[in-house]
Amino acid sequence: MIVVTRLNDSQFAINPDLIERIHSNPDTTLVMVDGAKYIVTESMAEVIDRISRYRATVIALTHELSANGHLPGPRSLGLVEDLDDHAVPLRPRKI
């Protein structure tokens, strides 16, 4: 999440992965994938910088956890083992 500021100086956190586009004319407007719009006091460059820093932090933390052996492997995620010998044969569709 990144923290941005509304025009009334109240701050809120927003998920940068849900930002579809950013407009700057003259106020910076964040347009979300669901169509919601938020006008913020930060410049477009500041918002983009915060998004970049957020994503870099996520990547760095993932790398650090992976290097320390703290990320779960496929077995600990509960993935299904190979079941080829128990597979159900597919039948062709009737058209």
C-alpha cells in the first residue's frame, strides 16, 4: 500500500496494483480499475515514485525471505501431487 493525501489534507492508503492510470491536469487524479477516482495533492512523479519504491520493497523482501529459507516450497503450499495414473480420460464433445 502507498499513502497519499487528499485535497483536505487527510491521508489514506491505496493499493497501487489497482491504479489503472494517473492524470495530472492540474490536480493529480488516480483512476482505479473499478472506475473510482481519487484526487491527491502529490504530483504524478511523486505517486509514480511511491509505487516504484513500494514494488522494489516487495521484491527485496521476497528475495530476502527466499534467501533465508522462509518462503514455503511447493509441498508446503499443499499442491496436488502428480496424479497421471489416476487421471480420468476425456471424452470428445458432442456437437
